[in-house]
Amino acid sequence: LHDEGEPFSLFLVFPPRFMNSHKSLLKLLVHTLLAAISHRDHIPHLPTLFIGDEAGQWGQLPVLSQAITLFRGKGVLVHTFWQDMSQVYKLYDVEAETIINNCSVLQVLGIANNRMAQQFSDVTGLPAGELQNLRPQEQVLCVRGSGPLQCRKLDYLRDRPFAGTFDVNPVYRNFT
């Protein structure tokens, strides 16, 4: 990717209206980036953080499951966001458990119903009722090597460290 090993950021942003029509292009780009990283000769000083939002919308992507389960050895941290556990199971079937078990961090936000609460209870070990009663500004983090932590979600719109670090989203002007 970058021969000198210097850190850089790359953002691929696909508006929701293009997710269906451009899904193949998105999958090709994600696959190409992850495949390139898998061919590294050495691990960089700073790990590569790969963030994938709405991963369930991409469809099945075998290189993503490989990245989650194997690429830590290549200096890659994969952080994907899913609407719920059913998306992972639908796309990855029996591999879903392996994907979930290999997550370094499991982040639980906004449990909407008893079924989801029970699914996340099974994974986190926290009571379903406690998960379902999370307030909007709360989350549960399960970090590899430690128990589940109930903590406050960061809010880039309101938290001081983020002030001035983002552009106003014209679609959501009322949030600021």
C-alpha cells in the first residue's frame, strides 16, 4: 500500500442510496485493501485499524472473516459494526461463532427487544434486562482479556475533545 510504511488514512464512503447499486464495487475495494494488507512482509510499528460500518449490508465477504480471525498477525485491527447478531449469522453461518469469538472488542449499543438482549447476554455474560435497560448514552464493551464494562458512549457532537474536528453533516444539521 504505502512503501515507506508511513501512516495514512483512507476513507471509503458510500451513501446508503448507493449500497445496492455499488455493492460489488465496495466489496471489490474492501477485498483488494484487505488482500494487500495480507501480503505484508513485516508488521508496521502502528497497527492498521480497519473500520467497517454497516458490514451486514456488504453481503458475504470471505476476506473479512479472514481479516477478523487471522490478520492480527499482520498488524491489523478490524472493527466492524452490525445492526444485530442475525446479520452475522445470516452471512457467515457456522463461521459466525468464530468471527464473534475472534473480536478483540465487542461493543453493544441500544438493545431494542428481549430477543436481542438475550443474544447479547449469551455473549457478554450480562443479564438481558441490564442490557435492555442501557440508556442512550451508555454502551457495554467486552474487551479481550477483561470482563464486560458498562460505560458512557463518546459523543463527537458534544464531547469537548472532538470540537472542531468534524464537518457539519448537511443531512443532520439539527444534531449540532
